[in-house]
Amino acid sequence: MAERGLSHRLRKERRSVALRSTLIQAVWNYDSLQAVGFGWAILPGLERIRPDRDECAARLHEHLESFNANPYLATVAMGVTLRLEEEVARGAAGAERRLERLLRALRGSLGAIGDELFWVGWRPALGGAAAIAALASGSMWPAVVFIVAWNALAQGVRAAGVRAGFAGGAGVARVLQDPFWSRSRAAAGMVGTFAAGASLGAGAAWAAGGTSNWGGALVFLAVVALLWLGGARTGSRSRVLSPGFAFFVVVTLLGAIFHLSAGALP
Amino acid sequence: MTAIQAGALIGFGAVAFLDQWPVLQSMISRPIVIGPVVGAILGDPGGGVLWGAVLEAMQLAVLPVGAARYPDAALAGLLGTTAAVTGAADGVYPAAWAVAIALAAGWGGDTVGRAQRRWNGRTAERVRARVAAGHLEAPGRGIAVALIRGAAIGAAQVAVGLAIVAAGSWLLRGSPWAGPLDARGLRIAAGAMIAVGGVRAFGLGRRRAVALGLGVAMGVGLVAWGGVT
């Protein structure tokens, strides 16, 4: 009954919080980061917990100081906040301090887990798979599948996060230790590596023209080597060249060969 | 490009700017999605799909983690595809020009995005002051202001970009300096970029080496024997 009671508490407000969390970065800035979006998202729950307008404004003001996390996983922190705000409103000893410390710890954890899963994992994996599929098929369906797959995962995590955080409360660490995160990250790695392999194979076969065209195969190997050595590394971590600039060099060289060979690469 | 097409691109640019970080992040702002939409608006869906994939490959290894600065992939995808599709003739694209536009747009969009974030800082300060005075509606209003400003900035930067693309395309039309390349050359370059970016991003353990090998076999098989040309 206790679990049923928990699942029904603030049910309507939690749905509203999940929906509002889609705007968590709307006022992102270098001082308070996502705090305005975070505060606006939890406001329906806060208003329910604190019917007194001045008390509600005072608690909201606390949450507008600073907040940052991965945008999809930030809903976990929102759920935790609502759960502990209930305790603060009931006057539980040390609840306010516990909430403050927990939120500070959650920012780092939710940022690290979310960035690793979404930005380093699934986005390059799905993007690479969709790009090679679009190159091979010439169809827009890979882009459609990319959008559907991404949003099923990302918005699904966003929607489930409020409930998981609310149910976990101060013990939310259990949610973050769930094997789902590491398994999902590993799956993204396998999908991304498979897409990289398919691109390598398809690129070599396109260059060779499906026959024993050694000139074309050599051109492809030279392109791969140039991109590898020229800094096709991860974004601003590159010490040499940005991936974009290395790609520009490759396309310019191929364009020069194409022009000099009268409209046909070897 | 007609005025209606330019208006549609500007409107879509505003939506893509908002999707990139202020709203939802549904990834309709990625080049792989933007390319086909731009191609459809400009009457060349096939070219849009091709260039969406090429520019996605270019942006693939850029990861927005921590405090990393990263290019504006939405603006790069939109203007890069526009430069390629509007400058194409007989299946040959001004590839180096389009990639240069995408690079410049990525850098310019990042600069504009940082200005938008600084502007947001002043909005956030005002919101906090209003909430301290008991106005619970202040965060909602602050968000509305930031979104309207974001949409206007997104639309304005696309409008400026389209003017630059139109001028450059007119100057470079038919010139070898535009880096002419056909679809095969683009597939070769993008295939190599996805392969290198993927291996760099995910590394190669034993299980991943197997996945890479299976992928290579499938890629070769599809092109050599599967009729994918």
C-alpha cells in the first residue's frame, strides 16, 4: 500500500514536471546554467507542496541559484527534489540540508552518466548508422529511423526520470547504479563500431567501383589515413586539427583530382 | 532560390536553432535530418539526403560534453546543404565550397549561441529578482522571452547565411575552385569520415573488433554484390 500511495502522490504534477523539463535549457546561461528551466519545471509540484505563495516563492528562489545536468537525465533530480521538498515542508530534521547536498552530488553524476550515454554513446552511434545507411540507400528513411530511435530512448528516459527520482528520494543512488546505463552504453558502442565497419567496407567498395580498381582503393586508403592522422578526433579535444577541417582538406583534394581527371575519380 | 523557398529555410532554421539546445533536443537539428528537409524545400530531395549524410559524417565526432565548445551543427547542415544543392550541375556538386560554408557556419553559429547564452544570463538574473519579490510566474515569462529571442536569432543567422551562400555560389558557379565532386566521391569521403570517427569515438576492444569486422563484411557485400552503387 505504501508503494501505491507513493506512486499516486503528486502524480498529476509529476507528469507536468516531465513535460516542462523539455524546456530545461531554454534560459541556459554561464551563471546559473539550467536553473531557471529547472525551477520552472518543478514549479507545479512546489505549488502543490507549498500552497502558501510566499513560502513557494522562497523555495523556488533557492532552486534558481544554479543547476546543471544532462538535459534528459535532469528529471531524476527533479523527482528527488519534489520528494525531499515534501519532507522539508513537513519539517523533517535536516531535510533541507540533505536536499542541498544531494542535488550538488546529483549534478555531477547525472551529467557524467547522461553525457556518456547520450552524447558520447548513442548520438554518434545512431548518427553514424543513419549516415552510412542514407549514403548507401539514397533514401530519407534512415533519418526517420534515427529520429524515432533517438527520441524513444532520450524522451523515454526523460519521462521515466521524474518517477524514478521521486521513488528513490534520498536513496536515488540505486537508480544511478542500475546496470541499464552501462549496458546501454556498451550497446551504443557495438552499434557505432558496426556502423564504422560498414562505412569502411562500403567506402572501400565504392572507391574500387566493385572491381579490382587498385587506383580507387589507394585513393580510399589515402583518405582514411589523412583523416586518421589529420585530427578526426573528438571535437575540441583535438590537438591537431578539428574533424571538420580535416574533412574539408580531404574533400578539396578529391575535388582537385576529380577536376584534373576530367570528371572521374580513379 | 525563390522567396518562398528562402522563407521556408529561414523558418526551419529558427525551429532547428531552438531544437539544438533550448527546446526538447529531439535531434531534428542534426544534419542527417536537416539535409533531406532542405533538399525537399529546394526541389532536390536526393541531393538533400546525400548532403545530410555527408555533413552528419563531418559533425559525427564532435561531442558536446563538459565545457567543450562545439560547432553549430544545425546551421552548418542547413547552409552547407543549401550551398551544395543550389550550386549543383549535372550531378556534380561544389563540394569544397559547401563544406567550407558548413565549417564557417558551424563556427559562426557557435559564436551566436554563446552570445545568446550571455543574454540569457541577464534574463535569469531578472527572473531571480522577480521570484524573490514573490512573482511565481517570472520563470515562465523568462523562458518565453528567451525562446522568442532564440527563434529570432536562429531565423536572422539563416537569412544572413543564405545571402552569403547566394553571393558565393554566383561567384564560384562552374569554377574548379568550388571543388567539384560527384556523388561517388562524396560517398568515399563520407564513408572514410564515419569509419575514422566511429573507431576514434568507440575504440577497439576484442568484441568491438568483431563488430567492426562484421560491419566491413556487410559494407563490402552490400556494394559489391547487393546492388548498392
